[in-house]
Amino acid sequence: MDMVDPSVVLAPYLEPLVRGRRVVVLGDSSVSLCASLIDRGARLVHVYDPDPVRAAESAARFAAERSLVIAKLPDADLAVRDGAFDAVIVPDLSLFERPAEIVRRAARLSSSGGAALFASRNVEVPGARTPRLPGELSYYELYDAVSLQFPEVRSHYQGAFDH
């Protein structure tokens, strides 16, 4: 059985948020979500991947797509103005060793009327990996990290599903 990329469920949910807007994705550039955002009406999508090899491979694969820009996530702030994007998406915050830093960067990238979406593995699910990876946050840790940077936070907790 082929594994489905979990971020694929985000695309339909994000369509009203990205349609006609400038979007930045911080995370894995190889997931189907990045190109899917263009298909769902995003005007421009920038993807910054912490893995330089994966970023280079994805950039080559999508070189013909003019509305999709893929690059390595730099250690310092991005070379864009604060508030440059209407939507900031982090499809898997647990990918980063310092998630609070990524949330801070996302807040700087988001325009004043923009929105940000953070998703993360649920470490509270029975049978979850122990010990946790450095970037894996509990529900409350995730909420706290985001609420420190954004004045309004809405959360959606998704527990485990039985198959």
C-alpha cells in the first residue's frame, strides 16, 4: 500500500486562503502540497526547504512552473520584506529542530491581513514515537508557540483515526 502524503488533505482546506494570493511554504518541497497550491489558485508560491538537496531536486523538477519558486531555507531571515506573503503555511512544524524560531519567522513573513497555518504531528496519539524528535510539540506547546507570535489563534486538534 502506497503512503499518502499527509499534507495532501491540506490543499482543499487551504484553497480559499490561497486563491489569488502570495503564499510561502516552509517545509518539505517534495510534497504534493506545493504544486497543488498553484492548481488551487495561488498567484505565487515560494517554498523554502531546510534540506538543501531536496530543495535543489524540487527546484529542478518544477523549473518550468513560473509561479512556483523553490529554494533552501536560509539560516538567517529570508531576503524578502516583512509581510511579503498573504499566507504562510508550515505543513509539518515537527520537521524543524527549533519550531519556535520557524513560527517567529512565519509571523514576520505574514502580511497584516494575512493568515498562517501550522500543522504538526500529534505526539499525544497512543503509540506515538518516544522519545520525541526535537521539533515535535504537544498540542499545548504548539498553541503556546503560535500564540506568542500571532494575536489571534484558532486551533483544530486532530486525534488518531482508526483504519
